[in-house]
Amino acid sequence: MKQFMDRDFLLTTDTARHLYHDVASTLPIIDYHCHVPPREIAEDRRCSNITELWLGGDHYKWRAIRSAGVPERYITGDASDYEKFRAYASVMPRLIGNPLYHWTHLELRRYFDCDFILSPETCDEIWKLTADALAKDEYSVKNIIRRSNVDVICTTDDPADTLEYHEAISKDDTFATKVYPAWRPDKGVNIEAAGFGDYIKKLGTAAGVDIVDLESLFEAYRRRFDFFAAHGCRVADHGFDIYPTFVEPDLYHADLIFKNALKSNGSVTDMHDVCLYKTEMMRFFGSEYVKRGWAMQIHFGVLRNPNSRMFARLGPDTGFDTIGDTVPMKTLAALCNYLDSNDALPRTLLYPIAPQQNAAVAALCGSFQTSGDGFPHMMQGSAWWFADTLDGMRTQMTTLASLSVFGEFLGMLTDSRSFTSYPRHEYFRRILCDIVGGWVESGLYPSGEEADKIVADISYYNAKKYFKF
């Protein structure tokens, strides 16, 4: 029987152990999609206890605690920080098979040199041990990032954001990690959302443009593109929550739909109008990305806020979203074809949240590999959200390898709001090395420098080249 989470955790062959310990483990991290707040980096935030660090905004953990029947008071309610941590500790022994069990213990080991198993029995000792550590300067946000060996972080930023905290971070000569904004324009695309008109006013104020029609909207976005580019932005991210069918747009009707959405402040219910407008916006954004050399990410398939009672009580991003199937593959293929036909398909990463779409997405990417510029024009992104489990990562990687060029894969991202999520990259790299090591030792791939290079490229170098960091 193997010891729990020993040095060779998840590494089942000699080749896997070589690939991880000698190749992957020391490479820097490029976290090209996450949700950490740039303000907390700029201000070098300090957390006073483990609840602030771990449970303050981590809906992965909130969802797990709820799923054990713990009252909401101990999750997002008025319970003390200690009581909330004890609630998480009480759930931990029952999380067998959940990646949170591994991530939690990796974080204890990597940041606190603590090999205790979190449980109700160890709760108090871990609470005190971590509180003592967090009182030290070395546990400020910037120092946590430093010790995690993070080369690049791309945050998630609305086009109307001031980026003032990115400016402050860039002026700190003692902080080597590059923190770039990533363009996330969903609020200006989702005309079905209430408050759409209010948001467009905010965008217009940020850009210095009175937005009254589609032409002035495009002008506002171009100004914000220039502003983001001046702050190092080179990647965009789109969340497709509602996009059920492809409708080829035209400027006249897109402009009319936009003006009507301004008057009604959003909440457009006609799906034909919603899809026509969204496709026109994707054409506009895609053409700008192509001109500027930016890469585009599309995350799709999430069903947002199905629990209306808890949404009204707690708002979005609190652990109630789930797997949906809101973007059919024929719609995604039609969109890619339309963008490609209009010189508006940039280098693109596609992230399905539903594991059953892995093969379809990997195959679709092969239908649009037309750039010939030395990079794959389209690529499936890493297993994401509900799929970044042990089995989910294995399935995504082996499916991608069987249908595409695995050596070009861009590797892991945290997609996290937590500054101690970087061990997820270790988790991913160990799984990657075990997969490649297994292929080598099974005689499916030769041993040697090429296998080493594949692991190094997927862990770090591919993302560095692809995003031109």
C-alpha cells in the first residue's frame, strides 16, 4: 500500500517519476486564466486566518460544505471564521474522490509545511499553526505568489475597469511576476441580462463616448482595447451561457436590437434577436483580436444560477451554478465558420464544461487549423471547473491526444479566486507525467528527450509562446 500523498503521489511508473521530478516540478507557472483580485496583489493583502485565505470566496469549497448538509450560516453566513473552518474540517474526511481533498492537503504541505490530515480532530491544531504562519510577512499575497514560482498571471477584467491596480503592480520593481489584465466583455454582450443599459452607460463613461448605437459602441470598445493593450493585455475570455443557435447577423438589425436593449435596460427575450446580436459582437471582437494579435478563450456550457431562491439571497458565483448544454456543437461550428469567413477568427481556445463534449471539441478544433503560423489556430483548453478532477483531467488529455497534437497543448490554469490554488498546477503536472510516463513504459512512445520536451512544453513553454508572454 502506498503512503498517502508521498513524494511520488500520482506517479505510477519510473518514467512518470523522472518526468515530474526532473522536468516538470521546477518549471514556473503561467496562470493564463484566473479570477484573483488584482487589488489584493497591489495592496499585498495579508490574511489573518485560514478561513480568510481559503474560504472567503472559494465556491468550490462552499459547494462541498453544503453538499454535506452543513447549514448556510457556516458557509456564507454570520458564523465566526473559526466556526466556518471547523465546518470545512468536519466535511473533509468524507471528501474521498473529490479533488478538493487533494488540493487542500497539497496547500497545507506546500504553504505551511503541514502534513496533518484535516479533520475535526486536527482542526484546532491546524487553525493555530496556520494563524501563526499567516502572521509572518512571508505570507502576504505577493510573497505567496513568489514562493509559488508564478511567472505570469492573467486576471479577468471588464472593459470598463480602470486597471488602476494593474498599474500599481507594474510599478513595483521588487515583484517579478507579470500580472496582465484579460479582456472579459460578457456584460456588453448579454442583452438578455437585466441592467444591460446601465452597464453600457458605465462603459461609455470609461471610454469617453456617448453610446447611442452600434457604431458608438464599437468606438467605445476600440478605445478600451487600446487602453487594455497599453497595460499588457493580449488575451480575451468569453463566457457563453446562453447561445442556443447561430444566426447570421447584419449591421442594421444588430443596431436595432442594441437600441431596443438600451431602451429596455436589457432582459431581451427573443432568442433570435439575442443570437443575432451576440454573433455580431463576436464578429466585431474577433476582428479586433485578429488585428491586435490577441488570443481568444471561450468557456461554454454552464447553467448559471438554477436555484432562484439562493441566487436572490446570495447573488452570483456562490457555488450554485451547474453543468448545462447551452451551446450545441453545430452552433459553435457555425460561429467559427462565420468568424473564419470574415477574418475574425483569432487563435482560439475552447473549454467545454461537459466532459461528454471533449471529443467533439477536440475534433472541431481540427476543422479550423488554417493559419500556418507555427501555432495551432484552435485548441481545446484544459479540463475546467466541474471537469478539473483526477478523472476529468485524464479524460480530457487522453481524448485531446487521440484527436489532435498533444505536444501543442497549453496546459493548466487555476480558474480560481484563491492565491493558494497554485498547487493545482502541481496536481495537473503529476497527472500529465503519469499519462506520458505510462505511454512510454507501455511501448506506445519512445523514451528520451522528446518525451521530456513534451512535458516541459505543456507545463510551461507552450503557453509562454502561444500568448507571447
